[in-house]
Amino acid sequence: MRVLIIGGGVAGTVAALAARKAGFEPRLFEAYDESAGLNHGVYLTVAVNGVDALRAVDAHRVVLEAGFRCGRIQFRSGSGKHLGSVPLGPTLEDGAATHTIRRADLYRGLYRLAADRGIPIQHGKRLTGAESLPGGGVRAHFADGTSAEGDVLIGADGVHSATRTAIDPANPGPRYTGLGNTGGFTRTANVDAEPGDYVMIWGRDCFFGYTVAPDGELWWFANPPAGREPSRADLRRLTTADLKARLVELLAVDDSPAAQIVRDTAGDFGLTNQYDLPTVPTWHNGSMVVIGDAAHAVSPSSGQGASLAAEDAVVLARCLRDLPTVPAALARYESLRRERVERIVKWGAGMNNTKKQGLVGRALRDLALPLILRKADDPREMEKMSWMFRHHIDWSHTVRP
């Protein structure tokens, strides 16, 4: 089976690895050159369910070797009040735990695995459209005027997916959340966090978080609000100096180390918009399907984006391997995935909404959260989240219609 995969991020590379393990002929098409594709984002978490999905295609060591184990999340208000803390996911019986990894290290590691396993990868291939062929199969069209034909096309091309539109022009596009994403790496003295722990600060004007790597380097992110969605041109024009000045202004009003952390950060860092994706009615047609953020963009607050992308890729490959036709495989994939991912998307959206509250909302949040977090820290409460974290994909198990 010839498998065309659009997008070289987590979803695309894992889809290629899974397709190759299933015995297919995957081809990976990436819009950016390698360096550009590795510059998006700062770092992310791969939850235990994501590590499990990567293990199914022998890719989990990328995370275990380049990342580090997560501990607890401490929550604080902008006034410096400690609101509580909870584990950042469970540690499973086999020792598996949530890991933090630089996005570039994850992308580069998965990319190299795909290349080492003989998967053809082409760069500069931005999808402009695709069409199902009479009698089965699909043809993909790229901005450089070339095309490619296969038996199935997997759209792993992110929240702005062209594949999603090719499948159904009525599918919704991404929705701007009113927040930006930025972050960087630095070393700052007197930061109150153990290696592997996260500190999340609901600042008055900007949400801020950081963690400390085992070598003492501090990894941080911020979600500056903006009522109007900045255009791509606006984001390209924004210099590091201007962004740093804006962040310091937003963060300096808080009783936290956030403003100093930003001041101490050397080197360039940029800003991207944060999006979510309402329910996508049509995930597939007879020859095309979307996975990862192209199908269900989950809030970064969930810590599940990369993990769900890896799960999607592995489940889809198993369906294509075990079902008699491509349309049957795509339908079965959706039936296995939609309820789970939309439940996590909804859960993550609720977490994200707490970052944009006004004065009254902040006051109520700071009163309620200590009680909520104290309850959430009970092991029995963490066990209630097992539906999210203890999600195992058995590669050897046959998918039934």
C-alpha cells in the first residue's frame, strides 16, 4: 500500500514509522526545509500514553533519551500565593512517566528514525489540494507544481491543514484563542523549583510557566493575551527585543520571578498564535484522512497534543493493516479515536479558559483552586484520570471491523 503523508511533525513522522512497521510504502512530504520545520515551538510534554504509543513503533527512546521525567506542578497566583500542587500525570507500574523534551529534539529524533528506516522524505512540498481517483487511490498536488499518487493520503499537516479542507470544504478552520505562545531557555539563580517540577503562575496580565532541567537550565513559556489576532506578517515583524519588552511589562506587576527570567534570556525567541479547533465533522473520505492537530487541536494546557498525535498515527496504521479496504480502515479509525480525543479537547479547553479571567474571575479562581487542587492531589483522584493516561495500544492485537 502506497501511503502519502503530509507534514513532518510528530503526527507525520510517527504515521510514517507506523506505516513502515505495518509493511506499507510510506512517503513523507514536508512543506518546510528541515531547519525551518524545527523552529516551531520551544518544548512540550509527552505524557505516559504518548510514550506508550511511541513504544508501539519503537520510537519511545527519542523521548526517554533526549527528555527528562516530569515531577509535580506547583500553581501560584500573580500575588505570590501558593495555590496547590499535583503530580504531572501518574508513574505507571512499568516505571513510565510523563517527560519534557525540546520540540526540536523530538522532531529531529523522529525525523532521523524515519530516515534511518528508509522512508523517503521530501521537503518544500506544500499541499495545495488533493483528489480521490476513479477506482480508488488519491492524487496530491503541491505548490511547486508537482503531484504524487498513492492508495491513501494522511493529513498530518497541523491546525491549518490543507488536507482537512480537501476532504470537506465545509470543515471548520482553527479558532484563535486570544492567547499567544512564546518561550525560551536561560539560567536564573534562586528559582524555587526542583528539577522536573513545573511552576505555573496565573499572573494578573499574563500566564507564565517554567520548569528546571536536570542540568539546572530553566525552560519557560508565556501566553500573552491579545484581543485581536496578530497576522502572520505581524508575527514576522515582531523582534525579540520588542517581545521581551512587552512580556516584562506584562509580568513585572506580579510577585514572581517571571519578569526576571525573561530579562535573563539571551538569544532570539518569537511569538506564535494559539488556536483550538471546534469539532471537525468530517475526518475522512474514501482515500484521505486527518490526524493530530489537523483533526483535533487540543489546548497546550492539556499536555496531550503530541501524545494524541502519536496515538492517532499508530491506531490508523493498525486499521489500514487489518481492515480489507481503505474506506473501511478510515471509518474504523474514526470510531476508535473520536470520542477519546474530543473528551480530552474539551478537558484542555476548560483548563485554558482560566488563563483569560478578569478581576472577579481571578479572585474566585484563587479562592477555589486550593480546595480543588488539594482534592486533586489525592491518589484516588489521580486514578480517576486513568482514562487519559493509562491508554495502551497493543500493536499485535488485530483490529476488528
